[in-house]
Amino acid sequence: MAMSGGKDDGSPMMEMNTTPLIDVMLVLLIMFIITIPVATHSVNIDLPQAQPPTTNPPIKTDKNKLVLTTQNAILWNGTPITEGNLVSLLQATKAMNPEPELQFQPEEYASYEIANRMLKIITQVKVSKFGFVGNENFATFSK
């Protein structure tokens, strides 16, 4: 900002000095910005909780097949289940005498993360008769 000292003839300066006014306005603007409360954009809504299916699919006494699809669906003998149902089904098979065999068959492009979680559940339940099936589909590699 340029300042003028008046005219050379000795007459008083007629323009108002706006520099202090602008400084005060900037200080007030900063103070107002600091004191404004932070706006929250959240809206609290009570949504219904998802309930897992309460009925488990039937358990076969000789062998049960666990399939993981490419759409991340878990199938127990062809019936869709959740990971929570898997735990209860495996515990039920563990209590059977003799324990039925569990066959695990992930599809070709199934999620590795979900397959790893399923294997961890199977290990934690301590299933004694366990096997991977469907590996013969990948025995030869195409060029």
C-alpha cells in the first residue's frame, strides 16, 4: 500500500489512511474464524440390527462339503451360511460320533482373505477329519 505525505504546497492530507482499518478487520476475521464451532455433519439414525439366520442347514453324517464361491458366499452342502453359522455347524459335527469328514472347496477366483478366515475357524474348532477337494481341476496349467 502506498502512502502519500500530502501535497508539496503545505495543505493537509485529505485521504483517510485505511491501513489500520484493514489490519483491525483482518484480526477480527481471524478471531471469528477461530471461535466458530466445528460443524458436524452426522445424523444419528437408529437402524435395525441384522439378525443372522437362526436355522442351520442339515448336517450329513458321512461328509459335509464347504464351498467358497467367487461372489464371497459360503455354502454348506449347497446352502448359503454365514461365518457365525459355520462355527455352530462345525461344533455340532465335532460332537457327532463318528465325526463326519469336512471337505473344503474354494472356487478358482474366491477371496483369499475369506478362505483364510474360514480355515482359521476350522482350526480353532479343531476339526479332525478335513480335506481339500477340487484340486484335480488345477492339476494341469493351460498355456
